[in-house]
Amino acid sequence: MKGALDMKKKNEKKGSIWIGLLAAVLLCALAWNTFWRQTHTPSEAAPARDTPVPPPVTIMNTDGSAHEDFGNVESPVLPGQDLSGIPTDEGGLPSGYGAADNDLWYLILVNNQHPVPDHYTVDLVEVAGGEQVDVRIYDPLMEMLEDAKEANWGQAPVVVSGYRTFDDQQRIYDDKVKKYRRQGYADTEALELAGQYAALPGCSEHQLGLAVDINGATYDVYLWLQENSYKYGFIFRYPGNKTGLTGIAEEVWHYRYVGPEAAAEIYEQGICLEEYVQN
């Protein structure tokens, strides 16, 4: 009987020792976790700003509307881009804003390295939804949108952005920069990101009246446009695999008129407008 009691006491003592060891391990783990959390910044934290974002100021636009201004925004310099080659006129606009008559008007190349040609003029016509486009692309555009109904739940896709003025493009570009600055990106990062999704003012082909952003009821309509737009003289302008050449990230909604012949060659060869006009 006495032996049994002694064995019981020994087992209880061993149990107490193991419980003590386990508690010590847990305390050490808790202390290490606390130390780690205090000395390490989570990887998902927003990047630091190199300059503070100033409070917004309400600015009146030329059309009577208003927007918030977070201060002057410097032009971005994207990888491989040299903005020093874009001269300005007396009004401070890129000398290209507003181009000479060109027999190949539908092949004018406009991007961040090639501003809208000097003295460019456009004869506009309104499309359904209130946007405007160059009158010369109206008929093929309407035909394409009408034929796209089957891939768009029986509805004609809508042009949500057509012709833009220099001021229109300036506001769009500035708003992109402000968006990324508000998200906590440093100024240089905000400028670079904005430049991937909005052309510099004076360097957007929307200012030609030959480009449209299309809104569909279903994503299938964009697949249809990518496969069929060339039949109407339009091209999928910014495919993802050509960003290094166009300077703009993929935009499945953006289509540019280049004429049936050029559109067919661009589609068949799997190239972008930059490659086509430089061949």
C-alpha cells in the first residue's frame, strides 16, 4: 500500500514538472511573438510617401464643373520615356496639340512620345450616350456596335468615352495621379502608375476623335471585339503583351480606328499600331 502511494506521488511530481515546462514554453513563444510584431512592419503596409499629400482645394473647371486639386502634378517619366522631346507652344501645350491635314489621317500615331500633330482639326458627330467621335468613323463604329449585340445580351455596346479635349485629358490624368497619392504611394510611384492607365495631356489618341472606350453588358463582348473589330477598321489598341511598346496597360475597352486594310494586317500579324507604322 505504501509503495503504491509513493508511486502516485512520483507520478504527480512528474506531471507537475511537465506542466511547468509546457507553461514556460508557451510564455516564451508569446514573448517572441510580441517582440516580432513590434519590430517588423507588415508586408502589405502602404509604401511611404516621399512628400506629404497637401489638403485638396476645390477648383472650378472651364465647363463650370468642379474638381479637387491636390497641388501641381509633374509629368511622369516612364521607363524608357524621354519627355524632353515633346516641345510646347506659346500656350504651354505640347506642340502637336490640335495637326496638319494628312491623307493617312486614320494612321496618325499618338502616344506619350508622339503628341497630337500641329493644327489637327476634327469634325465631330454625337453617338448614342452623348459622346462624340470623328464623323469619318461614325458609320463603321455604329455597324460594329450593332453587330456586337449577340455577344452583349442582345444590347448594342455603348461608347462611354470618345473625343477628348486637352483639358479633358488633363483632368483624367491628374485624377489618376491623385488616386494613387491618396492610396499612399510616393509621388514618383503615383506618377508612374498613372502613366500606365492615362496618356499625358496632348498625347492621347482620344484627342484625335478616332478612339473609343466601349462599355458592354457582359465581358464576352470584349472577346467578340478583339476577334471581329478589324472587319470594321478598328483595332484592340492596348493588348497586355504590347504594353512595353504602347506605354499603356491592357485596356479591353479601348478601340482605335485605323481603316480596314491596316486593321486586318495588324490583327493577322498580332502587332500593335506602333509596330505597324514603323515597318
